[in-house]
Amino acid sequence: MKANGAAGEFVWYDQMSNDLKASEAFYKTVIGWSVDANTMNASEYSILKAGDAMIGGLMPIPEDSRRAGVRPAWMGYIGVEDVDVYASKVKAAGGAIHREPSDIPNVGRFAVAADPTGAGFILFKGQGEAAPATDPTKPGHIGWRELHAADGAAPFDFYAGLFGWGRGDAVDMGPEGVYRIFTIDGAMAGGVMTKRPQEPAPHWVYYVTVDGADSAAARVKNAGGEILVGPLQVPGGQWMVQAFDPQGALFGMLAPQR
């Protein structure tokens, strides 16, 4: 797992899985990630890499979470200077802490949080030096993050107040409502929109960069996944796909061409 990024940046992503080996096979086929075994501690965990860059991981759903009804899903880790301090800030700003700050042996400290609309994310402080840089334009790297909120206008102040995110352009998407870009350290990093009525709860979607949208969508279907949206061209000219993996975890893909 990566160490420290700048405060307020997404530094890691992982999927909680019902079947670790099946998840490894799916994402190796669809995204082209390689899989390394976890050597940092005794936890059952698989590291996902694009070339030499560590992107994220796969883990079994913890038993207490499974009993509580948690289903396979992707989660994003936001780097902070002090997890305990930021957990208190999340609560003070109207969010929730679902798992109090805890240590991951030889990795860092984390807490499972949710914004005031219920969308989950993880606060993280890694051990060691700064995280290696990733490139959102390279295949296999995370190219975009998207919050589907109960009200697309509501959660921005929460994240901006906690992490210093900036406001970018607001794009009118017609029936889909307004799409609000947010920036991290001055760079466009993601968007916030009102969730669609069929989406049961607010959530984040993380988009992996791929070479082509059509071929990536075909790999999803051939590997047992399901296409939810797309391929669809979005403002800026990129092509977007949203998909479920075979276990029902939602993820996105972005490509420079169809």
C-alpha cells in the first residue's frame, strides 16, 4: 500500500470481495492489472499494480461487516496528516465514523468514514515516505472520482472544509442535473452529481483509465460482469463506462477513444 500523499488527496483504492481469487481474475482480465501478494502483514490482501505502480488492492469483506450486510464495493482512501483528528472533524462536520481509527500493522492508520449524505470513504495516514506518483492518463491508473450524492449541491462544503478541495466548472447535464467538478491541489480530480433515482444510496464511483471503451466493455461482459452505463462520450471528449463486476461491485472506466 502507498505511504503518504498530500493531505486531501486520494491515495489508494480497494475492493471488498466475497471471492478474492475471482476478483483477481476479473480485474486482471478487464483492466490488465497484475496482482502481488501482501507481504506487509498477515492480512489476506492482494495488491493491484499497473506496471510498477501500486494502484489499490483486493480484500475479503471483514466478518463483522459481512454480518452487517455489507456487499462487495470499491472504497477510496483519502490521505490526512492525523486520522484521529480528522475522524473528529468528520463528525463535527455532520459526517459519520463507521470504524474508529485503527492501525494496519506495518502500513498505517485508518478510519472508515461517511459524508453527511452517507457516501463512504476511508481516512488514511501511511507509514514512511511520500506515495509514488500516479498518472491519471495511463491505463490502469485511476483517472477520475465521482460522488453520486442525494443532492449534488449539498456535500461540496463538507469535503472542501475538511480537505481543501476547490470548485471547478459546473456542467448542466439536462435531465441528469448539474455536474460539479472539484479540484485537488488545483488539478481537476472528480465530479459531484445527484444520484439517479434507481441508485439505492449515495456512493462514490472510481474510474480506471483504459485504452478503448468498447473493448473494455466487451472484456467486462466476457468476464461475467455487467455494463450499467455506456460507452458514453462525456464533456472533454473521453468515453465513459460504468460496470458491475461479477460480485456486484460498481466501478467505472474512462478511455480517450471509443
